[in-house]
Amino acid sequence: MDIDGWDTACKVLLLANASAGTEFVLDDLEVEGIRAVAAKDLAAARAEGNALKLLGRLYEEGGRFKADVKVQAVPSSHPLFRLTGTNKGIVFRTDTMGSIAVTDGKSDPRGTAAAVLKDLINIYRDR
């Protein structure tokens, strides 16, 4: 699920539907994982001062929200550039405060389970 981008796609889907009011389903997202990334791709990105990252994005285009998951080169100035391994981060682009980035440490199944439980409680609380 991680290698093919589906874990990231599920996270983007949940965030998009909860925060932007979209009604996306997985089939609405273009999903490309890291399986096809070769060593030469990593080397080429590094040679240009970039890092390859699997990014899930929610963005507006032509007045409509779109979402995707793709491997993208990010420059050293990008807030997610230094994340490695199972570390995660999110960047919010705001109209008044610019970009806000939040990063977190390594994944832990207990943390993921707690986050899912919290999300479910909040979803049902709002009904």
C-alpha cells in the first residue's frame, strides 16, 4: 500500500473530504507510487540539489479541487526536503499566512490506530 501510493492516497482523500468538502473516492485520484523510481532517478534529483518525495496533493485548478499522489522532486528550500524514512509532513498554503508546515517522526502502528480512532470519533460526533 505504501510503495504504490495507496496509503498516501487514502490520507489525501480523508483530508480533502473533511477539510475542503469534496466527495472524492479513490478512483478520483491519480495515484503513482515509488515502485518505478530507479537509482538513476534518485541520483539525477540529488545532482540537481533536489530530493524525490512521494507527495499527496490537494489543489485547486480551474475552480475545482483536484487531488493526486506522485513522486516529485522537491528543492532543498521545501519544508519536506529533509524528511526521511517513515517521517511524515504536511504543508498548508494559506491566503493570509503563507505556507505552514508540520512534520512528525517515525510511524508507529499505535499512533496510526490512535489517529484513526480520533478521526472516527470526530466524524461521528459531528453527525
